[in-house]
Amino acid sequence: MIEAVIPNFDSELETLQHLGPSGFVLVFNMTFTGPEDFYSSYPAEWQQIYQDEALTITDPIMHWVMTHSGFARWSDIRFPDPGQIMKRARQYDMNFGAVFSAELDGKRCLMTLARADREFTEEELELLHSKFQRYLTFMAAGCGSDQPLAEAPRPQKAVAGAPRMRNMFMFNEFQIQGYVGAIRVQDAFIEIDVAVTHARIDPETGQRLEEIAWNTVRAGADTYGYEWARDRLSSGDLVHIRGEIARPVATGQQAASALLANSVAYVPLRKADPGRPA
């Protein structure tokens, strides 16, 4: 469908291939079961490895995409990479990259490009971001969507003498990496107990003590990795979870904060284990 919806598609491919000579990917309307529209010029061998080992579960770029709108260089993304995906990608000349992410009708869309020689320049990022916005507009019209496309917010450069905008760039998020305890499956969500070990020094003895703290995280149908976690996650698995901290409204009592997951990822512990989350 992409070829039929985006005008001058062959010319657009030539531009993307010029800017991302190591390959690029276009994904529109992504769900946990896969994208509705997809185009990739990545090396065929790398695409097969990525699919066979279900690397999307632990891919730091995909985790960024599922929790952000806008664009970034790969090198600026600080999500954990337990499967060393970025290192493995360099074997296919994918040393530097850029990723663009947006939401359309509640589904994620992305474009990412790679090259071997250098980082993407600011001018190239601006050009690619403009193209990505155009592609989204065409895909929205082609899919019959009536959702207006909002420009992704961008960081503002400081201007001398300008007042501080104290309510901008605020966030309330968490990330946990720990071992799964109990899992409670409800009708529309699951609750996952995750154990995290905290170390401290006893002030009297000087001994190092370790204490286990349990955190209960709620994951719903809109959580990236929800279906896999609901069906496959087991007690003792190591997981990495990112999400938002929400304080429910309570009358006449102190309300506890709730941990609402945006993404749940299984962390493989052995080389023989990469395909488990498939």
C-alpha cells in the first residue's frame, strides 16, 4: 500500500537510499502483531536474523519509538541493549542511524535510516523529518483517517532575556529492571510484581547489606509487549519495564502512586536464549 499512497515513491526511495546507504525502514500503523504497512531496504541477512530472534522485543530503538514522538540519532538513545543489537548491526555497516516516530490513529509509525561513515547532520535530520511528516499525511489520507497530524514538539533553544517556561518538558516516568515474582492476569490488564535489589552500608558495622524491594507494575492492552507478557512471561524472568507514574485521585485518604507500563521487554540471560520471546 505504501507504494500506491506516497506520490513519486521510487524517487523518494532514491533520496532515502542516498541519505541512508546502509538501509532504511518505513513502518506505518504498528501493532504488537506487526505493522500494517512496511518497507525495508536493510540487508536481507540482517532482516532474517532480526525476525528469527524476535529482536524487536529488546531493541532500544524500538523502545524509544514506542515511548517518544519526534526524532533522534541512534547514538543519543540511552535505552538498555541487553541483546547488543546495536553492536551486531555494525557488522552490516549500520554504524550510525536516525529514527523518526509519530502516532497515527493510536498506532505507532516510524522511519529509521542507517549509514556506515558518519552521524546524520542537523540539515539531514530536518529534511528527513519533513519527509516523514509528508508520508504520514499521505498515509492518513490513504487509510481514511480523520486524525489531524500534530507536529512533534522540539527542544527550544535558550534566548537571552527570555522568561523561563517552567511547565515545559515535564515528565513523570520510571524504569525497572528486575526479576518477576507473581503475575496476576485480569480481564483488561496484568499486574507484574518485579523484585529489585538495593544495596546499602550498615552505618554501625560497615557491612554491605542487600534488601529486596517489590514493585507492582500494571500493563494494559496499549502497553508495548503486553500480549507476549500476558501469555509467555514467567516467575523468575528478568524484565526491563518503562512507564509512567500515576497518582490516582482519592478522597479522604493518602493515595499510592501507580506504576503504569508503556513497554515490557524480556532480557535474555544466555546466548542460547535469544529466541524465547518470539
